[in-house]
Amino acid sequence: MPILMPFIHRLLHIGVILVALVAASVASFAQNADEAFRRLSADSYSDTARGIELLIQTANPNAALIIEALSDGRLLAGPGGVVVKTPAGGFVDAKTGAALAAAPADLKPVRLNNAVRRSVQAALGGLGLLNPDPAKRVLAAEAVFKSRDASLLPVVEAAIGRETDARARAALRQAQAAILIARPDVQALDRLGAIDVLRERGDQDALATLRALPADATPALKEAQARAISAIEGRLKLWAAAQNLWYGLSLGSVLLLAAIGLAITFGVMGVINMAHGEMVMLGAYTTFVVQELIRARAPWLFDWSLAIALPAAFLVAGAVGIAIERGIIRFLYGRPLETLLATWGISLMLQQAVRTAFGPTNREVGAPAFMSGAFELGGLAITYNRLWIIVFAGLVFAALLAILKLTPMGLQMRAVTQNRRMASAMGIRTGRIDALTFGLGSGVAGLAGVALSQIDNVSPNLGQSYIIDSFMVVVFGGVGNLWGTLVAAMTLGVANKLLEPYAGAVLGKIALLVFIILFIQKRPRGLFALKGRAVEA
């Protein structure tokens, strides 16, 4: 027993010390919590930012409620305390979470400046790291990454230790690296690891974060920073070239849709139709009318609005095209100058008619849910509307190719294109083929208008933006040749987007125009010349 007494006394001594430490810790936390609310009531930007930090450090149970209210301008503070105004219009005591009948009269909204807003965003990111949804944890880690708030480092490190989702864990490590890279009290080895993490991320945000390395860093750290920056810049240049290539394919698909109908009419009839752009415009306005009717009568069908607008636009533009051919153009065959002037006049009349009916301002055409938004593929940002337009252009091209190759009408159109007089001698009604061809080309232009309504302003001048480019595509590819139109549209689209970063949009177009002029001097029939006695004569 005497032997055990010193041991028991020692245990009692340790217990007293532990109780004292716990009590001191609790008192410190309580003091910090009170200090946080005192700071929030001080009506000072620096005090507000410090109050946010204390709320996070003390793991206050109402921290999320308070900081979200501060972000939305619903946090009231003053001598009477700190109160949260709920979205429903009620009031809650920020300290206790108890509901209040009304806010004290001496409270005012807590003011924010840019620095406090950054602190709020960082705090929301820190709180989001505990969210059970992995996607929200990733977003929270991104917020911490951008804020680089050093006060959140313990929260981030704790979250890394318990994270099970691979994507969220990677985002947390990147947030940790962003904080470590700028702190002067971090060991060199930890900073080297942070540089490697940022190099692996490899985007513009990582580049900006790497450049935040303090100037007094060791030579080894600066060398690692330089290598990482060089590697990221090289990767970003490759992704930028790939992004321009994607933009070029997207522009090429738009040019293909706008030009493919013109390739048919120009190839078969030899008519320079300056009103072709207005057929595109009619298709876009048909889409607008269809969507307005659906919004008024059947809003649940809105996601099907483009599917309904496609046949409507084809029929409207096709009917107008047939009316133009039967009413005016058939009397002007063999007179190209008069045909050009007549179709130019028709284009002005159609523009003024639409301007009178719908007004001169742009009209809004909505996007269905499946065409909204974007996704990232590596370093590429791909919007769904552009992706669907590329798919749609491919489907229209395949459908026209099938019509020309597999149907009696297509056979007759090709016969008239190659030798009109011989086709007429064989019993083909060339006048009927001319009308149907003009209607088909105009209808396809109407389909192009439906697609263009998703990426361009719907206005009376919509068609004028594409008529010159359409003629360039048709002449460059070979008059009347669909494959030539496809190759020319994609070539000009990609070349245009690749030239823009170096020459600018205007000089890029001028360079392409000069190239086409020189090319036509060497190959007057374009890339893919049609075969036939009349054509080659």
C-alpha cells in the first residue's frame, strides 16, 4: 500500500492537470466564440473578416447559417447582438439558433467589401469540405484553392485524411498545395510537393498559384517553379490549339449548313441566289414562332420545340423558295446579271417584311435542356449546342447525299446538273426539277436557320452574315458537289479559327479570301469538279 500511494498521487496530479487543460480549452473556445460575435457586431471590415475566421476555428454549430446569411446580405448585427434573417422573412439568434419574434431595432446589415467577400467564399468552401456529397466537396475544395486562405489549412488536411472519393481527394490536395505554396513558414520539401501537385493540375489557375511563390524562396524551389511553369505553359498552348481546332470544326459545320443548300441550287440551276441568306433567316424566325406558340399553349413541350421547328422551317423556307423560282427566276435563266439583281431585291424585300412583322430588334430563341451547358474534355471546353449542331450538320449532309444518290429525283437532278439539254431530250421535265431543286435548297437553308438560332442573334440581318461565306465555300469546294462543300466548309472553318489568334478576325478573313481567289485562278472548277459534257464544255 505505501508503494502505491506515490503512484496514486501522481495519477491524481495528472488528472487535475488534464481537467484544468480541458477547462481552459473550453473557456478559450467560449471566449473565441464570444469574440467572433463581438467582431461581427463591430461594423468594421477587418473585424468582420476576423469574426469569420473565429467562427471556423471554434467549429461553431451555427457557422454555416451565419456565413451564408452574411454572403446573402441577411446578417444583422449591432449592440443588441447578431441575428440571421431567414429567406422566409423570419429571424434567428445567431449565437443560440433560437427563433426570434422580431429583430432588435438597433441592428443593421453587416457590410461587405471585396476582402470580406473573399473571406466569406473561403469560409463557405471550408464548411463545404464536410458536405456528404462528393461533388459539393469538390466545389468547396475549388473555392479554397482560389482563396488560398491559410486559416483553412487544418480543415483541409483533416478532410484529406478522411476523404474516400478520388476526385474530391485530388481537389483537396490541390487546395492544400495552393495554401502551402504561399506560406513563408512551410518547409522546402512540402513546397516542392505542392509544386508537383500544381504542375499535375496544369491549368491557368495552377499557373497563377505557382507564380505566388515568395521571392525569397530557395534556388531549388525557384528552379522547380520554373520547370513547372514551363511545362504548364507548353501544355496550355497545345490545349489552346486543340480548342481552336474545335472552334474551327464548329464554324465549319455552321458554314456547311448555310452553304449546302446553295451548293444544290447553284450547281443545278447556275443561279446566283442572293436571297439564300434570307431562307436561313426565315428558318430562324420559324423557330421563334414555334417556341412562342409552345410557351403560350403547351410549355411542357418546350424541350421538343426544335424537333417541331425543323419540319416547319423546311416547309416554310422551301415554299418561299419554290414561289421565288416559279414567280421570278424561271423567267431569267441565262441572264446571270438580272438574276443576281432580282434575288438581291428579293432579299431586301424579305428582310423588310420580317422587320415589319417582328420588329428590327433581336428575338430570343431558347435552348432545350439537352442543348444547354457544357462539359470539359481534358483542357477543352465543349458546349452542348455546338456539339449538337455538328451532329445535325452531319445528318443533313448524309440525308442530302442519300437523296441525290438513291432517289429518282436525285438522279434527275444530277442529270440536269451534268447536261441540261440532254436530260430534257431524255424526257426529264427540267422546269419541274428546277423548282424542286430550288425548294430543296431553300428548305435546307431553313434547317440551317433552326440550328443558327441556337448560337446567333435572330434578327432580320441574320442571313447576311453567312451569304458571302456560303458562296466562298461553294466556289472553293466545287459547284454542285456535296463532298466538295463539306471539305471546303471544314477547311475554311478550321483555317479561319487557326488564323484568328495571329492575324485577327478581319485580317484572317481577308487572307482566306485572297487564298480562294488565287486558288480559283489555278482550279476554276474548285476542289472537286463535276464531270459531264455540258459541265466541261
